[in-house]
Amino acid sequence: KIKQFRGIATRYDRKPENYLAALKLASLRIWLKSYESAA
């Protein structure tokens, strides 16, 4: 599901900190979406 986020799949960010932050935000969005549908 992470690969659906284009910036993460293609890794446009050069700095690892930015990539990690984008990865965390994307996983948070996926988790919230699954949590919302379960509730």
C-alpha cells in the first residue's frame, strides 16, 4: 500500500530524513484509514 504514494515509490527526496518522514506520514494515513473502516 505504501507504493500507492508516488513520492515514496519513486523516492524523490534526496535526504533520508525527508524520505523517512514521508514514509511515516504515508503509513499513518494507511493506518488511520484502516482504523476508521474498522470502527
